[in-house]
Amino acid sequence: MALSYKARRRWSLVILLVGLPLYIILAVSVIGMFERPSILVELLVYVALGVIWAIPFRFVFRGVGQADPDARDEDGPKG
């Protein structure tokens, strides 16, 4: 089942405004449960977690920043 362009835009907004802050809070909380590692290890963990969160959602974000491919050109041909 493929999502329409509008559905992908809506889901990407929900993911960025709700899901990402929750993920950040969760990641910081989980890292805080352990003894604080060195700054380089901590940086690598946060960079890895920053990349990993987007992998399951890449199909939602793909092409969202471009114009709607299903929209009709209402201005007509330019020339």
C-alpha cells in the first residue's frame, strides 16, 4: 500500500514534530542510565542514533520537499 503525496507530507510532519522529540528524550534518558562515557564515545552514540531514527521512515520523507507530482498545472503552458 503506497502512501499518497499528501499523506506522506502529513506523516512526515507528525514524525518530525511529535516522534523526533520523543525519540530524543528517549535516547538521552537511555544514555543517562549508564555511567557517562568519554565525550567522543558519547558523540559517536548520538550521531549513530541521529542517523538510525530516520532509516525506517525514509520512504515517508522521500520526495516530500518537491512539488506535488499529482497536482495539475493550472497556469497553463508558459511561453
